[in-house]
Amino acid sequence: MHVIIMGCGRVGSELANAIADEHDVAIIDKNPEAFHAYPPGSARQIVGLGFDRDVLEDAGIKDADAFVAVSSGDNSNIVSARVALEYYHVPRVIARIYDSRRAEIYERLNIPTVATTRWGVKQIQLMLFHDREEIRETLGGGDLLRLRVPVAEHLAGKPVSSLEVDGKVRVAGISRGGGGFIPTASSTLQAGDYLILMISKDGLELVDGLTAPEDHRA
């Protein structure tokens, strides 16, 4: 996959380093010093504006499989993302947006956005009001959560379906004995299992009630 990253800051350089071993990566930044401050590893470095067509074509946008705009400016990110999507028809375009109000607008233009401010606020709310060490990931702007929780003893022998609530709680996987598998509705739980749960944000209390040890249940 040929990936172009616009913005060589902390996020851009980390992303480049994370994927450059397996993918062809070019990274663009208007400031040449950015490549020294945040070395992007083996990614090809291009100095210029991320919405300049000559710069984009130098980065190989005509053959790009993905374009990721993560500069420090919302305007630059969205302009370059729109050029990549609408002019060069890059199959996968992602833009980081600080202003959550703008993020909703651009998502309607079929540009997936990472709204870091909105995501951060929801993460802080989650930590403030739900002190759960097992929360591993948030998705969908914080509306979906991925949890890893142990199976309480009283649940051993019960079917996975007994823990699921339509639209709110889904058992996505079971970790057992050093391995893991995706369960069916008839799969049964065992003592020592860990559940990988996907839940909606408003399903946290349901999970507490479903998975808590018997002596902690109301």
C-alpha cells in the first residue's frame, strides 16, 4: 500500500514509523525542520504544502492507496483531504480535525475524521465517571467501547448469549488458556476466561450488572 501522510509532527512521524516497514510511505511537511524534530524513519520526506498538486504528485498521489492529513491546522488538513479525495480519487482519505463541529460537517462529505478534541473529552468523561481499568479502546468518537473483563465464577457454564443485550452489549471474543476465539451464541463460558466485549457507551452499567461477582450484585 502506498500511503501519503501530510504533517510531520508527533502523530505523523509516529504513524510513518508504525507502518513504513510494511508499506510505501511518503510524508509531507512545509517545514523542513519538522523531519529533524520528529524523524519519520524510512518514509520518503517531501517539503511543501500538502494541498499543492505538484507536491502531492511528487509524493505519488496518483498511485496512492491512502492519504492521511494530520498537520496542526484544521484548514490545511481538510483542504488537502478534499483535494486527495475529490481530485485524485484516493480510495482512503482520513483527516484529523480539532474542531468537533467541523468534523461532523466533513464526515458528511465522506471524509472520515479523527476529532481529537471530541475524542479527548469523551475519554476524560469515561475516566471520570467509569473507573474501569479494563477499558482498552474507544471507537466511533467514544460511542463504542472495547472491554476486556474476567468471567466471574457464577457465569461458568452459562452460554455467551446470557451476557449479550441487543444493540448494547456483544461478546466479540473469548480469551482462554493463552488462546482466543470468536464465540457463537451457544458457546459456554469457563472459569478463567476473559471476555472481549464491544458495548455502546450507555451499556456500561449493563456490563457491570452482567459480569460482576455474585457478592457484588445488587
